[in-house]
Amino acid sequence: MFGSARRGLLIAVALTAALAGTAHAEEPAAPVGARLAISASVAGGPYLVGAKIPIELTITNSGDADAVGVRAGSFPVSGSTLLISAQDWGPLSNGHSSGPAPTVPAGGHYTATINAVVGLFTGTPVARFYTAVTDVDTATTDLTVPLIDPATGTDTVGGLIYGDVDRDGVPDPGEGIEGVELVLHAISGIKLAKTDASGRFRFDDLSLQVYSLRLEDVPGGWFFHPTFIDAVADGTGRAADLKVRGVRPFSEQLSATMKFTKYVYDVGDPAEVALAMTNNGTTDLTGVKAFCLHRPDNEDPGAGLDHVDLGALSAGVDVPVGQTRTFTITGTVPPGTLDGGFVSHVCYLGLADDPTAGNPVVTADARVPATPDDLSVVLYHDEDLTPLPSEKLAGVTIGVVDVASGELVAKGRSDADGRVTFEDLPAAPYQFRVYGPWKFVREGGTFYPGPCRYCPSGEYQLSLVPGPEVHEEQVEVVPPPTTTPVVPTADPAPQPRPGPGLADTGADVLGLTALGALALLLGSATTLAARRTRVA
């Protein structure tokens, strides 16, 4: 009896132990999440101060969860500081990124090459690189970069500045340009020189590093691109005989006009731009391209075309000597054009192999119906572009010109505070003309109805100085179009028409009805293109 009981007890203990072991074996391991490591390496070297230093970063995730939104950064540990711009960091940029931060999957890795530079030598650089991810432990690694001490030798930067008269790409006798001012830049300071009668220059006894050579005040209208040139002073003399080529501005040979084929569009409309190019030179032009800025800067209240198709101009076209050829650019009017009441298109025209050699710039503008607003400006007798309250000008008459049509659409006389307000102008870009013995200190510029978003007072400020007498009838007014314009199918709301004469404190709108304001686009518009920087 006792034996049987004992055997049952032993069996029960064995079963319990087996079950416990099975349960323990099947218990899942606790998750660890993302677990990052970072490594950094630099190939080659030693490098010069001012030279680009390619650094390869590898971020590895040995954890069991993806690392989402991975950023990285660095700081100096000792020696010279590595300078890495946000653009060079790319998607890894910690604080300002050129794109979404990458994800490093569980068990995977992410590799990127970034460019660093040392601006000032204070010893061999040692930098610490790190990761920055929310709720993930920071990983770090140190990197020593081999660097040449600039004080270990000297070198010369020199060469020839020449104007390539025959455009053969090499300097010929007599092509050297005398009197070009040059500035040699380094973090430690600058050095100045000027070319001699043969166009040559020279900087001696330079410490070893990469310099930036800049050309200033080039006589004769020669065009150089780029105007900054890297000069490598590494002790071998490789930068002692640089050849810096200038060309005549392409705009001397090629002239162009551009206009929309309609002067008014609604948002979403397809739009066509007609571009006419004339070869005024002595040789045929081949491979002429259009480099267009589809959208102006965000600060500009207008907007460019969407979905632009340059047609043949994207591949390059031929323009024979003495001929004018016309090409069509198409696109779509985007919603952003309602902010300024106009759509704009800007193109630089140049050769396929030299897209920025003094190219002609053409601009086209057309209207997009938008809410009218007031345009207010204060006039000052101010020579240094720093207007003071005591410099306000009363009794000066100015006119408003529609950029798209070139028509004078309004005139007004400044009140005792120098202010002129043009009421209920259709949303569009405008320019000012001044009458009487005055001229603008800075000509040009484009102005928009509504508050000036960049002016402390919310009003535009214009500085004037005495100039040649300009009578009102001498102000150039573009005549009305001689062809029937294309207008929207829906009639716009009529605008009020003021009575004749000039008010002392207000504006006289000249024929500014809705249809009168929508004038045909003639010639190239004068909207400033310098603020537009996104090139197709």
C-alpha cells in the first residue's frame, strides 16, 4: 500500500517538473526595442584646411523594432572643428532637414556620406558623432581626421584672367584683361591683387590650404561664371597658373520677348506663353535652352505656372543669324496666383553647355481675377534710402502702371504726410512713375495692393531725389491693344469710376473698369526676376 502511494507521489512530482520546464521554455523573451550603433570613417587624407572631407556614417539597428525618424549630429572633442552644413547632413540633419528623417529597420543599417570642412586650424580634429531618436538610447562614436597643418609650407596662387573673344575655350595672345580686381578669401583673412597689362596676377607665400578666389570690378563687361573659384595651395604649385575664362554676355547676341497668349486666366486654366528669340550676332546659335523659374519665392505674393512643359526649349533649339524664332511654353495656373492676382513666368535663355553666361532674362505676367485692395505709398526726399519723418514729400504726383499691360491706370498726389492711396486696385503687380522735378533713388521694383508685409508701417516707402522735370504728358503710356482680347466668359463685377481731376490727398483712377484693367500683355514684363530662384 505504501509502495503504491510512493510511486504515485513520484509520478506527480515528475509531471509537475516537466510541465514547469515546458512553461519556462515557451515563455517569450522581453522586447528590447530599437538599439542603435553609429560608426564614422574617412578615406584618404591628410586633407587641407578648406577642403571638402567626405565622411561615411553608418547607423546600425541591432534591436527588434524599427528606429523611426533617425537624426545625427557632431561636436568637437579636441583640435580643429569640423564644419558640416544642414544641407550636407541631408535627411540626418538634426534640427533642419532637407527631407524626412530616415528609418533604420530592425536588423538593418543606414549609410550616408557627408562633407565636412575645417575653416581654421587648431590641431588635428577629433569629432564625436551621435544619433538622436526619440525614446531610443543615443549612440556615439569618435573620429580623428588627418589634416595638414597650414604652417608646414607655403605655395603660390596665380594665373591669367582672359576674355575668350573667339570662344575657343583657350587663351590667345591679347585676350588677357587688365585691371581685374581679385580677392583671395580664407577664414583667417583676405588678400587683394589686380591683374597687370597682360591679365596676369599672383599671390605669393601662402600657407597651405584651399582658398576662394573672387573676381571684382571686371572691366569691359566680360562675364565670369562662377565668380568664386577654389584655389588649392598644397605646396605643389598646382594653383600657380590658373586660367580663368570670361565670355561676352549671351544677351549681346540673343534678345528675346515673352508674353502669355491671354491676359486673364482663372485658377486651373491651361496657359500658353509665347517666347520669341532673335539672333543679333554674327554666328548661328545652336542648343539654346530655356531655364525657367516656375515658381517665385514664397515671399512673393504671386506664383508661377504649375506643370510646365518647355517643349523643344528643354532640349535646345537653333536660332540662325538675323532670324527670330517663336516657341510655346505651356503650364497650368495654380491656386497660389490668387494671392497676388497674377500669374508669372520667368526664363533665362542660354546655351546648353553654358546656362548662366550673362543670359537674357524674360518675364511674362497675366492677370488672375482676385479681390481688389488699396495700394498705399509714402514719398520721401531721401538720398540714402533711410527715410525719416522730416523727409516726407507733399504735393508730388505719381502714376501707377500695370506691369502686365504696361498701361498707366491711376495717378495721385501726396498729401501733407507724403502719402498717396490708390483705392480698390485690382490685385496685380504694379510699378510707379513720378512726375515733376523728381526721380526715384532706386528705379524698378514691383508693388502689390494690400498691406506691405515687409514694411514696419504696412505701407510702401519710396525715396526720391531731384531729377529732370517730367511733365505728366511725357510719362510713357502703352496704348490700348489693337487686337480683340480674350476675356472670361463670366462678366466680372464692375469697378467704380471716379470723377476727373486729381485730389490733393487721394488718387484718380484712369479708366479702371474691370475690362479696361485687363489689358493685353505687350512685350516683356518688368517684374523683378532676381527674387525668383528655383530653376527648372
